[in-house]
Amino acid sequence: MTPEFVCSLGSEAIKVALMLALPLLGVGLIVGLCVAVLQATTQVQEMTLSFVPKIVSVLLALLAAMPWMLGKITHFATQLIMNIPQIIR
């Protein structure tokens, strides 16, 4: 196992992790910005008003993106398991 292979495997794992996290973080960011604008315009500073919509929207995005996310992580894990003989040489 060469250092280049380890670096490429690590970078691929980081890419997959970022691809899986990006849709959920993006939805949370957009909803957070919308709620912040709403709070600023109405001057209502309630903590649950900013927390609950973000949690609900991220959960809904997770449900919507789950098949795609499972496909990506399954493909990555399958490729990793299939390459074990080449890795241990």
C-alpha cells in the first residue's frame, strides 16, 4: 500500500462524505436564512422559531435524499470491499 494510494483513498472518502452532507447542510442554511430574515423583519426573537423549522426541513430533506445517499455510500463501500485484495498487497 503506497502513500499515494492512501491519500487518494482518503480524498475519495472525504469527497463522498461532503457529497452526502451537502444537500442537508444546504437546506438547513437556506431555511436558517429565511427564518433569520423573518425574525429580523418581525423583531420576534424566539429560539424555537429558528430551531424547529431547520430540524423539520433537514429531516424532510433527509427523507427525500435518502435513496440517492444510500446509493452513493453503498457504491463507495462496495468498491472499497472489492478492492481489498489490491489494498493488502
